[in-house]
Amino acid sequence: MRRKSLLFCAIFTLCALSAGAQGVSSVWVADQGNGTYRNPILHADYSDPDIIRVGDDYWMTSSSFDCLPALQILHSTDLVNWQLAGAVRSYRPKGVQEQHGNGVWAPSIRHHNGRYYIYWGDPDVGIYMVESEDPRGEWSEPHLVEAGVGMIDPCPLWDDDGKAYLVHSWAGSRAGFKSILSASEMAPDGKSLIGPDVLIYDGHAENPTIEGPKFYKRNGWYYIFAPAGGVKEGWQLVMRSREPLGKYEWRKVLHQGNTSIHGPHQGGWVTDAAGDSWFVHFEDRYAYGRVVHLQPMEWQSDGWCTMGVDTNNDGIGEPVTTYRKPYTTRPMKPTTPSEGDEFTSPALGLQWQWFGNPERSWAMVSPEGYLRLYCKPYTNLWEAKNILSQKITAPREVVTAKVRFTAGVDGDRAGLIIHGRDIATLAFVHKDGKLMLRQTECYGAEKGAEEVIVGEMEWENGKELLLRVEISDGAMCSFSIAESGKAFRTIGKPFRAKEGKWIGAKFGLFAVTTGKTNDGGRMDVDWVRVTK
């Protein structure tokens, strides 16, 4: 592996967070460089986004489910260009089980009395809260605000009179009912609910599967923004009342209409430096995940708002594909969240996430500038936790990793992975004393299906190789290999990626084993790059 001249400690602490090298993606940029932007502003799986502005800074977070670090924090000064700025937790709270689709559901981020707060629901435990003086810095330990199975999607509101409230929805899979919004009074410190839940809206008749509420107050009205109709076919509602727990009336303010943007809903309202309103929401693009859109928003004289642009004159807004950028006093150059990694920092970049509570023995960065992953016991790749993964960030992209695998015992295996409900790998496997390079696929990984070898060749132990997966339209993945300085050659056959449990498909690195030894296999990764 090539040496990199670095001045940092050789010990890599997995829970340490580093912003990594922030730059401009070569595969997707929302800023069009002429005063306009294109949607999605983030072509990546930042599900259920919520947003605030504090001064000239915008802060956004999103659902992370079972991926760690959890609750990634994004920062912008213009709502179009975004950087990863931190993450709230590297480990799960005690009592939270490791299972795909569990964990952090639909968070809300708020700023109150100089402090930042994030609330989220764990459908099997209840409502959690963390707080911080600096969203880039340390956050408090998760505090269980209210225990309750099925309580999800919480959002607080601190009122002008010093009182506080919290609205949330219900997970039908746990509570036995859904399409309900509840609200209650909350202690002013935000750490407990001090009143009973009030059923403020039942959406069964006209707005089924209403969920993801966000609480606001404007001009004496209490507003709840909430999506309904389901993730892929849904729409966005705005509800209002003169009392925080009072009877709410509603209007549909955003839907697909005659656009190609299906299910536009669930997100947050924010104002720019000029006082103009904007709405950030997601669109589910299946294997690519729930990507983030930005819609213009206007308040009418009657106290209702509209989102997007009403192109078909039905009184409801439709999503825009391009629009003028929001006003800002701190313009940003085109910027995107980090992709890939050169491993020139002792900590992993914020773009990486694990599928379980990380252990120090899973991976370390060398002062020579490469990442080493150690083979760990596993049952199957759907259940494996030590998969180091990133979001797919464009309809088309090429992921290349420069690696060297050194096997220890039979059963050692490591390489590149596309992970979702279906799984594909391009990996080294030590079998019967030989090192093989295999491309495998597993359709039905979530249900325990067996992996199938679709391409195989023998390889030299410890020899460098470039592993590549090319992702094209429709999330079709083609695998290839190359020795340094030589052309890439295809191995195996194309594989169509599939979304995971509430998340998009991911690419990643893994190192596992079925063998037992005190000196197992390892894979050194010089770099991972995402290109056109």
C-alpha cells in the first residue's frame, strides 16, 4: 500500500468523529452555479429530514434507524449546499436492540434558550431526547422522555408563556393502531411529559397513515405539518388551531399532481435570511433511499400556506425540479457531503456508518494512511454488524477501492458489498487453502436466502487489487477488478440493488470469517473513491 506522510496518533478510536474532507461531488451537485438549484438537493438517503435556522446557519438531521453513528448532522448557510458536520451518537442507548429498521425514527431538531435539542422515537422503547450547546460538538446522553411502545415521530414546541408541548404519531406495528396524532404538555426542561395524551387528529377517514408531525407557532396560530397517505403515494398536510391541544383543521398543501415526484411529504419548515419560507422533505427512490428536496413556500393572508408551485391549478402545490436559490448573507460555493475516503485522518469520516455498535477490534487506521479491517465471526451478511457502509449519492456512480487481503484461516472473507434486502459482494474468500476472488449475489437476504457464486477466480494472497462496482440507472450494479495500471475487467454479472429496512441500499466494506484463530485475516484499504 502507498505510504502517506501523516502526523497523527496511530491508535484509531472508532467512536471519534471527523468531518473528513469536504468538497464537491463528481456525481451529484444541486447548486447549478447560476443562482438556481435542482432537486433533490441531496440525492442520498437522509430519511424524514428536519431542519432549523439559527442565525445564518441551517442544521438538518434525519432518521438513521439501526445505522451508527446515528443522527448525522448536516450544515448549510444557503439551504442548497450541505456538509456533514457531526453525529449525535456512536453507540445505541442501553436497552435498544440491534435490528434492521429499529432505532432512530423521524427525529426533530429544535433550538431553545441557546441550546439545541433533538427528539426521536424508538418504536419499541419510547421517546428520546438529547441536547447540546453546539450541534458540531458533544451531545448529552440520550434521555428517555416517555416510555411507550409505538410512540414515534415526536416534535416539541416551547410556547411564549413558558409552557411546552410535544406532538407525536403512532406505529401501528407496535401500538396496534396508526393514523393518529397525539399531543401532551411537556415539562419546560423538555425531559418529561406532564399531561395525558390528547387525540388531536384521527386521519382514518380522509388522511390515512398520518405521521411525522412537526410543531410550530406563527401569528397566534399553532401549526402541525404532517404527511399522510403513505410514503410512496402520500401528500403533505398543514393543520392549525388556536390552542396547542385544541381542535385542528387541515389542508392539503403539497402532492405529486402531474409531476414525477411521488409521495412528496414529511419534512420541516424554515425561513431564510430574507424571511422567505421553504420546506425540506423527502421522496422515496427505492434502492437510492429517501432523497431530500427543497420547495418554495408561501404564507397567504388567510393564515394558510402553499408549498411548491401549483402548476395544474388544483389549489395544491406540486414539487419543483429547479428553482431560484434562497437568499443568504453567507453564500456557499458548491459543496456536498463527503464521499469515499482517503483515510488520511485517525478517525473515520462522517460519511461512514456501521450496522451495529462499533467495536475497536473491527477496524483501525494506520499512520501510513490506510484502513485495516479484521475478519470477525458472522452467520450471514444480512445479520453482520461490522459492515462499514456509505449512502449511494447519485443515480449513477462508480465506487472503487484499492485493497490488499491477507488471509489467516479457511473461512476468512473480505471485500466490497452492496447491502440491502438483497446483497451482492465482490470479495476475497479463503477456502481449502486457496484464496479465491468471488462475486456473489443473494436475492432475499433479509429472509435468509443462500448466497450464489456468479463469478470466481483464484488470487494471490496479499496482492493489491482494485475492486469496483459501477452503479447505473435503476440501481443496476456491475462489478469489475483491475491490477494497478491495468484495465478493468468484469467479474460475475449485473445485480439490481434493493433498499434495506426503511433505508436505501448502501455500498460498503466488510471482513468476516467462519474460522477460529488468534491471528485471523485482514483487509487493508488504501482508499475508496466515488466518481462518475
